[in-house]
Amino acid sequence: QVQLVESGGGLVQAGGSLRLSCAASGRTFSRYVMGWFRQAPGKEREFVAAISLSGSMTTYVDSVKGRFTISRDNAKNTLYLQMNSLKPEDTAVYYCAGGASYPLSAATTLTWGQGTQVTVSS
């Protein structure tokens, strides 16, 4: 099973940008549908974005459409989330996830990263 490690989180002002990365170990990254989830304090973990095996298909939660872009580089075993025009309500721990079904859901996720904190100040 692939192991996932996120990086790139931090503190940013509203309107700013961050790029999250998720490095995968092993040689099976390209066989996983990948995605990003987030969990704010006191809230349930929610789906943010997913990307198909080849990267040809993507899907987003409505609240981030037009601001976030998910991408993957199978040669580098890395998943990305470019986040622009950040809002305070984007503050959460962001988790990288991998599974077998597109689009990814928490129920079909097979492996999770440890999470990276994103804090957006107003």
C-alpha cells in the first residue's frame, strides 16, 4: 500500500495562495485515484478534490471551484493542490488520500496521509 506524506501547509492571509504537495512512496502511485480532504475544528472531514489515474478527470467541492486546482505527476509520485484566493473558511487540516474509485470518497479511500495545517487569517 502506498504511503502518503503531505507538505506545504502554513499561515497565509486571506486572498493569498498556497501549494500543497503529497509525496507517495512505492511504485504504485499511478494505480491510485487521488484526492484531498480537509477537516476544520469541530467539523467532519469533507471532500475537497479528486483526480483520476491519468489526471484527465478532476472534480471539486463547490466551495473551492475556480480557486483550487488538483494535479498529479505520476513520474514523480506526487499529488498537488494549488489553492488561490484563500478564505478564512478554508482553514483546516488538509489530508491527501488514495483509493480505487473515481471520484474519491472517504468511504472508498484506502490510504491517508498524516495531514498538513492550513490557516487563513482575515
